[in-house]
Amino acid sequence: MLNVTLELRCNVCGGERFLLPTLDETAQDIRCAGCSAFKCKSQDLERAMAAAGSRRGGRHPAL
């Protein structure tokens, strides 16, 4: 899992750091790094980031 800061907030604890699964992990859940609450599936985050990038003139947001 990668521990990263995202422009999201955990609905449970208000944290901004999340655990992202790596390619070799079977679980594709994105969870809060502070309290482990489920936030979303990695596919959902990828779609949202791609949509945000296309709204910004085709640029992809930096990770």
C-alpha cells in the first residue's frame, strides 16, 4: 500500500492521507491511513481523476 495525501477527506476522522493499493495487491480498496475507513475503489478514483484532468484542458493531475 502507498500512503499518500489526496484532496479528499475521510468521512469518519477527517484525515487527508489515504492508503492506495499497489498493482500486486488483490484488494483494490482505498482506505484512510488514519482510521482505515473505506473511501472508494481504486477504479472509481482513477475515473474521477481522469475526468478532472479532462476538465483542466486535457492535463492529467499529478499524483
